Amino acid sequence: VSEDFQDRVGHRFPGGTVSVPHWENWLWCDAVLADHPAHRSEAAARELGYPAPLVHPGLVYFACVRGARITFADIFNLMDFDENDGPMFGEQRMVFAEPLLEGLEYEAEGEITAVLRKEGRRAGVFDIVTFEIRLSREGRPVVASTSSFVLPRRHLSPQGAA
Amino acid sequence: MSESIPARDFGPVSPEKMKTMAALLQDPNPIHWDVDAVRKLDMGDRPVNQGPINMSFLVNTLTSWTNDPGALRELVIRYQANVFAGDVVHCEAALESEADGLARCAVTASVDGKPVITGSATLARRH
């Protein structure tokens, strides 16, 4: 175990398969005011050339996390981080080769790709942990998600830092 | 670049939608559904909208323009600030280039002129 957590880089998540059922996509679209009919109706999706309703891209990130068999709590544990210390989302990047479709099964795999320690005058010491998850179907890449958490290391920060 | 991407406003943001989202994400953080918890943290007296809802508002704005929710090829975002129940989220995208059927743009979601998400996106366009 290294103090700067570099030994976490390369840690692979269990991985597995994931599919997004209609009810989940429907409720997500309702909650985020997504009004395009191709999210909810197979007929509307077919009009655009897709065989099934399209999973909302906002929900795709969470399908990635679920498919890789990780929880945010797992990542905090792996980083010896107390959730009460105020983790923040860092940059999120999603690259789509094609849209995710309702009801289809996708394979997921992922790993931690970087841990970066930084120090800011106001923020104090913090680690940025970055992880990548890829979804594929029948060997074809579908989505790659790269995202990070910012983890304040209050015990390493000068007194008074955030 | 003569074409522009229409901006969209979402809201006033509903606390009821936050409850649905908390259940979907199995997110135990009470700032999204318990006003007392928000008050105890000195964050005011309105629930905090989930970041993924704000991000999804931006996505809706982009895919309204393409009229194809499958058009998104890349999205890069950074969360900048909280959105609270009752806020109106203004989403806009500035087209920066278009070539080979791909449109690239800078995206911003803001409340009262203050950015809550910034980033960039690439969309495939059908002609």
C-alpha cells in the first residue's frame, strides 16, 4: 500500500453484463424532462432507424457503473476515503460509437486509470481518481466512459483548508 | 458559422423529480429529498438537484437540435455549482465547427447567468 495510492492504478472492476429495462429508461426520461419520443416508443425509434427505444445518454453513465459491478462507495473504500469528507465529481467524458438501446444486453469492463495528488491554496490536498468503463455488444465497442472523483484529504491539508 | 443551436430552459426544477432520481440512483444523500438535511448543512431551504439531471437537460438540448437522441458521439462535462428546487436551468450550445457529418460545440448550463455545468459535445448530423 503506497501513501499516494499509485498502486490503485490498474485496479480492475469485476465487470459483467448490463441491460436497461423500459421502466428505468421511462422514469429517467420523466425525471430529466426528456421529451423525444424515440426514448419511449419503439415505433418512434424505428422511424429513426433504431430497432428499440434509445436509453437516455444521462442514464448510460449509470448503466456503465452498474455493468462494471462497482459502486461509488467501492471506489471511496479503495481510496481509503471517508464519504463524509465531501467527494466531488470531476470531469466526465462519454464517447458513443452507437446509442445504447433498451432491453439489449451489453458487456462491461473497467478499471482505475489514474490517481493524481494535487494541492491548492484554498482546497488543500486532494486526490483525483479517474476510472474508465467500456460497454460493448457482441465484441463491438458501444460506449467508453471516463470519469473522476475529487477526494479532499483533509488530514493532509494545512489547518483551515476546505 | 450561420447556424445556431436553439437554447432551452428547464424548470422551475421540481423536488418531486429529485425523489424519482434518488430512488433510481439509490442515492442515500438526503440533500436531494429532505429539506431539513439541507438546512442543517447551511445550504438554504431548497433540495439540491442531482448533477445527472442537470447534465441530462444539456443532452436534451443537444438532441432536440439533431432531432435524434442517438446523435451524441461525445460529451465532456464539469460540474461547477449546485442547482436548487425552483431554479430554471438555461442550456445552450455554441457551434464551433462542422465537418464530415460531425458538429462540435461548447455547452453550458446556467442558473441566473452563473454556470452550473460547462463542457463540450460532438454530434452526428443527418443530412
